[in-house]
Amino acid sequence: MATLVDGPIDPGALLDAFCAGRTDVGAVVSFTGLCRAATDGRAVETLTLDAWRGFTEEAMTALEDEARARFDLIDLMAVHRWGEVRPGEAIVFVAAAAAHRRTAFDAADYLMDQLKTRAPLWKREDGPDGRRWIEARASDHADAARWNMETKR
Amino acid sequence: MATLVDGPIDPGALLDAFCAGRTDVGAVVSFTGLCRAATDGRAVETLTLDAWRGFTEEAMTALEDEARARFDLIDLMAVHRWGEVRPGEAIVFVAAAAAHRRTAFDAADYLMDQLKTRAPLWKREDGPDGRRWIEARASDHADAARWNMETKR
Amino acid sequence: MPRVLLFGAFADVAGWREREVEGASTEALVAVLSEHEGLAERLARPGRMTVVNRVVVRGDVAVTPEDEVAFAPPVSGG
Amino acid sequence: MPRVLLFGAFADVAGWREREVEGASTEALVAVLSEHEGLAERLARPGRMTVVNRVVVRGDVAVTPEDEVAFAPPVSGG
């Protein structure tokens, strides 16, 4: 189940917990999204994520379920921050475990594309140049569209 | 620089150290290869990796350099076990950091394909059915060949 | 009256996140919300998300006074 | 005599990892090593790696008594 966390997340601890005790998994791929101190040349002091508690987790879990149905996975996890995030902190952590590495890479990649374009979260950057609300980029939608033509593996 | 480690590696600690203090990186993708308790239906008690100290690290570092030249990365790392590995332990850890996630996914994926097919390491499985030396699979060579047609991004 | 929830830039521009608003359909609610000039401009942009009782809907959908209706701008997770 | 190093299954089958072997080229060394039946079969398989003074070579390459020559089966990293 996907979780939404109000406060710092520790990608290393999440990765270790995800790997612990597995002797059936050959490959674990993780994605960590970090808050950058500048985007498009604008300094960012705080990134604030708005979420709809309950609804957002449900929607993220549905995206996870899509990935599980699409790929031959042993396990999959997604943790997303909400609230205020500082540069250098993790915003999102995704991990996929499979017997073989291609499946794990594809599933983590797929889930990130879906979270970027379909998870009900709204991102705001505050910095010396003021406040800016962010939307998924055209490149995010193009990335997500890659999967429309593909079949299960 | 790629490193070869005689003894357990901790993917979580490596991931945290790799992410620490970065405010220019948006995306970190990691790959962890774990030792499975069975491959192709045969139980594995010990996986033993033979390496040529010095030569193996140099060759791995050259593969890392290829990935750095090919992708627009902020950082890249590879750590590989040698010697005896038990089921559930990590064999290899790779992490790629980039401003954007597609680059980080591709670079980690690329480096793993290269390590699988070109890093001078030789893998042996010992179990109740005896000893077996492993070679890169046809699927590993097919994965590595995907990159021959691609251009830098 | 239906309970209206706003998220992201919509809440920021409106200055509130939750309020009862008079209206018998989602577009009727949008019309009332659009009396606020900044919100009108935001609500008119493409990709707006409309959710009735936690189910995403498309087009104009009838609502009752007991319904919960959420409006949100295009998402930006990850 | 050239110093010969064996890795992976080659070392396992031969029962040694490092030894001086008489021979003026890489294939001459392979011929000597192939007196060991199990090693002959392994050395003849496709994808063998031959390394002279830490440089991977292809085909038959002349070697001097001061050279270090390594033979290894196809790799299996990762």
C-alpha cells in the first residue's frame, strides 16, 4: 500500500527494510526524488505538497496495483511526502522487487511516470522570486504515454 | 570510481551516503542485486565471485566512465561484492544521480547491462546439487545490445 | 448545500480549502466559484480535476446538498 | 617463462590460479594448458577472455618470458 508521510523520509532505511530477508528476489530498483535548490533557474527555499488525505493514498495505491498487474513483481512500494520539504530532502521513494532486473527497472519507471502524472498531489515552490504552483511537465506526460503501447512482462 | 568489496555491503547506507547533501539532484535511481536461494530450480547455499583485484576495478571504472560519457549525469557509483555471498545478501549496488529521472533510470539500467556482460567477474553457485559456474545469459547480452543504437541524452 | 473542497493553487488563490456552496451541478458550482476573479481564471484552465464523493467525474454532473465536491488543478506528484 | 593466471571455472578445473608456463604465444600457452583434459574442453568454448599484461587481446599474440598472460571464461558480473 502506498503511504503519504508528513515529515522526512529516509530512502536508505526504506531500501534496507524493503530488501530485508528476501531470498526470492534477484533485483531491487529504487527511485528517490529529491527536492532541488533551484528549478528552471529559480531558487527554491521550500517545496510544499498539498494532498487530500485518504483520497491521495487510495489513488496512489490504485497506481501501485496497476503496476503489480502489469509486471511480474514480487513486491512494490511507494512513499510520498506531503507538507513542507526543504532542498536536499526526499520527496518520493519507490522500490520494485522482481526475480529479474528488467522487470524491476520497468516497474519502478512505470510507477514513477504514473505518480508524476496521475497522483493527486499539488506542488508549490516558494523562494526569493515568490510563489509558484507546479504542474506535471509535457515530458512527464510523454514519459507516461510510452506505456500505452506496451504489454505485460 | 567502482569498488570491489570483500564482505557484506549495505545498500541503504550506500544510498543515503549517495543522496546526502545534494541539492542539485532531482532523481536518484539505485539497483541492488540480491543473491537468491534458488536459480533455475536449484538451491543455492553459497555464491562465490572470483575477481582479479585491480584489473576488475579498472574494468568496472571504465564501464562507469562510458555511462558518464553517454548520459548527462551528476554522479554515478558501483559497488560489487567478491568472495562468498549468502542468499539474501547484496551482490551489487549501482546508483545514478541526475537532474531528471529519465536520465537516472537509463544510466543505472545501462551500467547494470554493462556490468552483467563485461565486468571481469566469475560467479559460482554451490548447493546440494553440487557446483555450477555461471555465465551471462542470452537475455543479458540482448539487454546490453539495446544500447548500441541509442544516442546520448 | 454541497460541501466544496479546493486543492493546490485553487485553495491558495481562493483563500479557503472547504466551504458550502449553493449549486445543483458541478458546473453550477464552478459558476459560483468563478465570481472570484483569480479563481475563475484558474478554474477555466485545461486539466481541472472534479471529484464528486471521492469519484473523479467528467463533464457537468448533478449534485445534491449532501454531496462533497472537490476541484483541483492538474496534479504534480513525484 | 610467461606467468599464466587462470580465473573462474578455468582455475577451478585446473586446480591452480597462477603458474609459469612455457610458450611463445597465447595460443602456444593454450596448447600446453590443454594437456589437461578438463581445461582443454573449457578453453575451447566460445567467449574465452585472453589478457596480456592487463590488456585484453584477440587472436594469437606473441608473448615473451616476462609477460603476464591471463585466461578466463565468459564473465558473469552483477
